[in-house]
Amino acid sequence: ILGPRYNPQFPKQYVHEVEVDHLFLLMGRSLEPINEVPAGNVFGVGGGVGEVVLKTATLCSAPLSGTFKGMRFVSAPIVRVAVEPHNPADMSLLVKGLKLLNQADPSVEVLVSDSGEHVVIASGELHLERCMTDLKEVYCKGVEILVSPPIIPFRETVSREVQVQQPPSADGVAGEKRNYVEQRTPNKAVTLRMKVLPLPDNVTLFLEKNAEMMKSIVTGTDTASQEPITSLRARLHEELKAAGPSWAQEIDNIWGLGPRRIGPNVLLNHVPGYHDSPLWHSVFERPGLGARKVASRKSASATVAARKQAMQHFLDEQNATPNDTADSFHRLDGTDLETGSVTTDAESERASETDSRDMSEHDAADESAADGVRRKDEVILDLDNSIVNGFQLACIAGPLCEEQVNGVCFILEDIIFKDGT
């Protein structure tokens, strides 16, 4: 049995072996057992095939070069209900019946929601009524089932960019209009500056169409190798170019997708001095947070280390003899070759201590400066997961009616830290 995602380049993936022990000819409402089936007939197969096949699959005696395409339907299921057994002890029977319903009806979807409810999604009210009748009378016969009222999901979005009027100052001066909002964390230590725009329609449709491929990239599964990541990135880049010149340069600023990291919403990183977009790497190829911290420390201290090495080389030349270093200005007896003056040992020691102290103070200043640049990047790295998770939550439940957000671009303009934090 070859699954719908089978690829001949990976012959061991999505392949299951079963032994067919029964064949049935469909005769109206009855099944007639037969030994062989002529070509062109619709028939049933026994022998554990139903445990492997969910919707569509290809049965063959040996792996083929391809699989049959799955059926496509014009209308997508939109009406959903939550079902549960009246007696909790019958939950296993309900789960088994839902699995059979999902296999029998190619137009229905059965899933478990984030809240743990078993949800049935149908194409309309009549289709939903037929599914509930089959579930109660055929697949879960004898189980009393509670069905919630039908729910039709909505999507929230933004239609255009707007200017936000700021509140007036304490002096009564009217606030200015901005195209972004600022929000502080509860401890008042961090301020986030965010802007929201409608995502171009062609980019939204592209992300919806390639959700499975984006999922393989995010999770790092082997299915990502079916189509190179660079090819998917190039196609998305073309869609951004088609949306306009202002969108073409955003391909490297994509911080994440949502909801569930594969949806049709985009988070862009416009934070000055922080350029980290690991979206185009699988989870196994992304450097860990600690590794990136070490790398940032090394890059930040490279200047300090180079300066120390140059200063030490200069001091070695100063302490060398005239025969060893032609540019030395002092003899071992303290006579300056250029001025002819004589320096005592005590004066030499004081001068050496002064030079060492100046060098240490200079190096400490360089280290402090390098540490200041590095520290902000490291703090943003620490906030990276929190920012992305907040973006995911905002996409799952929008502000209007807590429905999923669709076709929205979130732009993080800046992260401002309070002085002293």
C-alpha cells in the first residue's frame, strides 16, 4: 500500500505491506465474495487494508514509479460540530466509529481540537445530518452520542494600513498620528513597537497552498527533501516581487509564520541590529540558542583580542635589545638613543606600570563597548521564542471574535530596553 505522499526517491517511506485475503463485489447493499475481479469494476478489499488507508492510497504488488492522485472536491467542509458520548466509558467506541466515518466519506473531516474535543466537519447542514445519522446508526450503533450545535468558523483580517492617534500629553497637546503601536511588558523594562499590514492576496494563497511543505521545513521531517527549501524560498520570493517592490526585500526578514508556524500570516523582523531569520532552515539545522550566544561573544570580543595581541607585540619590541630590534630607542642601561637622556630603573618601572595601566583601562573600555553591543543581541535572543509564541497566539485567536487570523503581516519595528536593564 503506497500512501498519497509516497515518493519513489524514498521507497521506504509511506509504504505498508498487507496480505489481501478477501475480495468483495459491490452488489447494491450487499457484498458478494469472489476470487478475482475483472478490470473496470468497483470492489472491496479485506485483510487489514482499512487499518492503513485513511482516505486514498495505491495498492500494488510491487512499488511503482508513482501513485494515483487523490480526489479533489469543489467545496471544502466548513460546518463543524463537537461530538461526545453520553457515557464516558463509550469513548473508545466513538473514536473507532469516527475513524470509520472518516474513511467512508471522502468529503468529511474528523479531528481533535486543541481543547480535546472530537470535531466532525461537513460540507453543509444536510451533509452533516447524513454523517450524524450514519455515525449513530452504523458506525457507533448502540452508543448515545451528544452533538453540539453547528458552528461555522470565521476568519479575521485587516483591510488596510491605518494611522493610530496617540493620546494627548499632560499639557493638553494633541498626540501625533503613527502607523505603529507601542506596548510595554508588565515590568516596564521592554517596549515593543509593532505595525500590522494586510498581506498581499497572492502571498496568502501561496502560503495556504504550500502549508504542508512549510510544515516539513519547520518540523525538520524528511518530506522537506521532496522539494528543496531553496526552491520553495525562490517561489515565495517571486510572489513577494509580484506584490510590489516594497515586499521583494522582505524574503530574508521573515521571522515566522502563523498560526501553528505554517499558516497564512507572516511575522517580519525589522529590529535594527538584529538579523536572525531561521525560517529557511530545518529544526535540525538551526544553531541552538547557546551556540548563537557563543558565536556572538566570539565576534564581539574579536576586536578586543586583536588589540591585546597588537599591544603585546609592541611591548615585546620595546623590551628587546638594540641588536634584536633595530627600531628600539632604549639601551639596556637606560640611555635613550634618540635624545641621549638616561632613564633610571625606578623611572623605567614607573613608566612600565603607567603603560600597563593605560593599556588595561583601554582594554576594559573596549571590552565594555563590545559587551554593550553583544548584550542587547543576547537579550533579544532570549526573547526570541517569547516573541514568536506571542505571534502564534495572536494568529490563533484574533481581537474581534477570537477566530483565526488570515492574511495579516505583523512587523516588529523595534525592541526598546529601559536604561539600566
